[in-house]
Amino acid sequence: MAVPWLVLLLALPIFFLGVFVWTVFEHFLTTDIPATLQHPAKLRFLHCIFLYLVTLGNIFEKLGICSMPKFIRFLHDSVRIKKDPELVVTDLRFGTIPVRLFQPKAASSRPRRGIIFYHGGGTVFGSLDCYHGLCNYLARETESVLLMIGYRKLPDHHSPALFQDCMNASIHFLKALETYGVDPSRVVVCGESVGGAAVAAITQALVGRSDLPRIRAQVLIYPVVQAFCLQLPSFQQNQNVPLLSRKFMVTSLCNYLAIDLSWRDAILNGTCVPPDVWRKYEKWLSPDNIPKKFKNRGYQPWSPGPFNEAAYLEAKHMLDVENSPLIADDEVIAQLPEAFLVSCENDILRDDSLLYKKRLEDQGVRVTWYHLEDGFHGSIIFFDKKALSFPCSLKIVNAVVSYVKGI
């Protein structure tokens, strides 16, 4: 009986080493590291680790051990959380929704600013623990009461779980601001990546709600604000840049929207969108809205392929405003609070920020735009990781802090 166990013990290191070697080869064969990125070797290392863990997670999923998203979340939630002597941190539940409240310990002569934070991770990764360090820093440096919302994710939950959970928890908080010592006239909604999508969708949905305090400002950190035009210049230029490739984004999008992956090419080619819909939204989605300087690097003009009705029937909910807040009506956009938009040059979602910036400005909404030439998607999460941090990571965090403190 000892022999099979001995064989297994010998085989496991070989298996893990083999998977790692495979992911390193995959990285060098498929990944682009732009010249403007600082510390390219560090990013290569992080991307290899990312690919390695995702590959292991996919193998475990196929073996029926556990799903890839749960495997990754288990790993990043195992990192020890440091206590901050300046803050009181409380885990709560608003109904079934887990939230984490960060409150400064120091006394304040007046109600504090409030921040509602929606974390990123593409509904695959991310959690209250994963984003604890970032939210802790934001709350402490801005002297604000911050609420982070832990919405439902893949593989067990699909659209519209993220929107529903963030909306319901936000409303609960907004109705009880006095309980938490928050000034109703100074509430900021903030989100990163898919959390930025939640910011856009929820601030739009709250427009005209006379029963709730009006959101003072919205902070969108490299958000995704549309789900059906994936051939914008930044999507072409940065399709293989860590840590969000176009392939991974489309796969996550299909999984979250419960679209079979066999329709992935139709989504990429735009054949799942009816011609009349393209014409209706072209004024907002057209690459003509992207400044010329952002199209100098490897962009090829593109037009959607022949319409595929079967693909449309499968993927038409991509056009819902909750999933593509860029296409909201002008009347709604015009009533939105002022915005702080962060974009990164080496990010496939760069042009989502540029398009949303133009939409807001065209309707008279004040926008403060912060663009990082050396930035990449997901960089903010490394701001407090010491040796694994990047200059752009801390730049983004400090820019957000500076903006929020001015509210």
C-alpha cells in the first residue's frame, strides 16, 4: 500500500513543475510587454504566476476538485490582513450581502465623507479580503467612512448578481448614513475595473431617486462601460498585455452573462449586434471619438461582420444598460454627478474610459481625467505589495485620494 503513495508523492512535484514550465512558455509565446511599462521583468513574473494559478485552477475544475474562481479566491484570501490602529473595521451583512465597514477612530467635529467601494476582479477574482489593503488606505488617507461591498460571483452567480448586490447594499447604506456618521452631501461611489462598471450603472440607476441622498461624485478606475464593441483601438493594441488579455476578458464576459463560449468569436467580430443597433450607438462607440494620438500604435479600422441572429438571441443582454452603461440615454447621463476617471495606456479598457469621458462631458458633466502612460490593468492592487508594487500603482491610489479629499 505504501508504493502508490510513494509514486503519488514523487509525481506531484513533477506535475506542478510541468504546469509551471508550460505557463512560462505560454507567457513568452502569447504575451506582449509594452515598452512604456516600468519594471517589465516584474510584470512578466507576476503574469507567469497568474497564468500558473489559473491553469492549475482550470485543471482542478476539470478534475471536479473545485472551480477555478474559487481556487484563486481561496489563495488570495489566505494572505494575512494587517490591522490598522487608526481604523475600526467591521464585517457586516446587509441582508445576505457581506460588506466591510472602515471607520476612522479619531473624533470628528462634523459628519465624515462617505465612500462606497465596489471591488474589481471581473466577477472571477476579488473579495473583501483581497481589497482590504486598498480600502483601508483610502479610508485612512481621506479620513472617510468607507463601505466595501462583497457581491456574488462566478461560478455560482451570473448577471445581474453584481448589479443587484451593489445596488441593494448601496441603498441600505445611503438610507442609514447618519448611523455611520456620514455627511449625506459628501458620498462618493468608487470602483475598479468591473467595480467601475458598477459605479457607472448604479449612479445612473440612482438618478432621480428623491428618497435617497444624491451621490456627490463617482470615481471610475479603468472601468468597463460597454460589452459589445471589442475592437476599439485599445482592444487591438493591448489584446495580449498582462493582466487582462482580450481572450480572458471575453471568456469572463461570456461566463458572467451566461453566454455559451461557442459564441465568443461572434462577440469579438460584432456579428451578434443588429445593424440598426450599431447605427443607433455608433455616435457614442465610434473610434472617431478616440483622440488621434491614441490610434497611432497598431490600430486597424474595423467594421462588424455579417449579422448573426442566433448569436444576437444568445447575447442580446450585452446591450442592457446595466451591462453597457455607456449607452444610457442622454437625459440620464446629464444628471450624473461629477466624475474622476482613471485610464491606463497599456490596458484594453483604456478606450472605455475615453468614450465615457466624452459622453459625460458632452452632457455637461464635469470630468477629472487621470491617465497613466506606464499604467496597466489591475495595477492598483499592487500598491501596497512592496517588492511587487509598480510606480503606477501608487500614482493611481494617491490621485484618487487627492481627488476624494477635495470633495
